[in-house]
Amino acid sequence: MTQTTEPELTGIRNFRDVGGLPTVDGRNVAPGRLYRSGHLAHATPEDAAFLTTLGLHTVFDFRNAADIRLEGPDVELPGVRNLNLPLNDPAEGKEFWTMVRNGDLGQLRAILGDGQAAGRMEDSYRAMILDRTAEHSRVLHSLAEESVPALMHCAAGKDRAGLTIAITLLAVGVEQDAIKADYLESNAKHRRYKVKRDENAGGGMSAEVMELLSPLFDARASYLSAAFATMTSRWGTVEAYLTEGLGLSAETRDLLRERLLA
């Protein structure tokens, strides 16, 4: 899908250049302008050295304080602005994730079974569209003004970063099918977030536990579809979401295209 060769990164998962994605008017996202990944907290010195070659202006970190306590702060990159802009935690809440990491099989069945896990994720995507217009507007205006090349990440790089990347791509006219295809690349084995469970948690990492947890760590087309459907149900059209919901003027959209498209 992209026009660039992926680097071999040791401590950063789900990294990729979004360059190469096609727009509805026949253009493409330019390579080297917009990157996405999981968190940078475990970057090795070699990983950090690679990131410094990208000429990044801004790293957008969408993790919240609980994420940062769990994983650690991002590696510092010389001359790069790190903007921490927390978005809501996918599936919501510290207590929920404590249960995911520590709960026994019966507890996991109760909160995740019978489609509840996927439902939580879809609800989370809907909420990010409805409740985080200010944050998404700030990201897009920042990109238009000065922040390219940019890297966007959260913890796993698939939900908060994935949705913000999708919104950015919508704003410059990338085809929705191409946006979904890029989003689903987060399912590749080498990209996936490493599931963490307490060693004493009942059921451990058994097949049933992993099946129950799977919807939380998958990138599913239904999640992104829920977000897109929320744009149209609340604002009428995706274009109205961008202009009215996020306050993007025609001039700002033109600047975004100038910054991000080839």
C-alpha cells in the first residue's frame, strides 16, 4: 500500500509511513510526511537513531497518564516536539483494563463474552468521534500550520492513533477503502500490541482467554465503520463533520493537502 520500505525496529511496534495512499482526485499521500506507530517508550538507541533521520517536526502522543505510567514516557528525540494529547482509552477505564490484566476466566467471560468486547470497541470509536472533536481539530490545524513531518501514536497504534490517522486522511480526500486497508494492516503479527496478563491471573494466557481478549487487540473494519457512521448520523455527512465538527475551513483543508499530498 505504501511506497516506502519498512525499517526493522526492535522496540517500536506497528510503525509505518502512510505515504502512497490514493485520494479520490487521483493524488497520493506523499511519503515521509505522516507516520504512525505504537508507543515510543521502549525504543532502542538504534530505533531512536532511525527516527531522527525522518526529520520529524512533531510526535503526537495520544496516550493518557495511565498508559504512560504502564509503558513509560516516549524516548526523547533531539529537536522534535512531543505533544501529549490524551484521547479516551479504547474500551474505557482503568478498572476495565485492570480486569483485563488480572481478571480470572469467569470475570473475563462476564465482561467480554457474547460480543461485549467488540461492542465496547465500537462504542469507544463512536465516543472518540463525538467527544474528541476539540482534540482532533487541534491535530489537524497543527498539521496544517507547522507540524509536518509528523508521527502519531498511542499505545498499540491502532485505535486512538488509527482513528486520528483515518480522520486526517479523510480531510485530505483519501479514499475510504484505502483508509480501511491501511487501518487493518495493524493486524499483522509483527505489528500487534503484546498482550499483558498478570502471571497469577486465573486462566493465564489460555486459548479461551486470548479469544475473549482478541477483539480488544484487533483492528476490525466494524470499529472504523462505527466511527464513520457516527460522523454521518451526527453531522449528516463526513464533509459536514470535517467542516462543522472539526471547524476545518477550505483554506485549512488546502494547507493540509499542500503539506501531506504529492
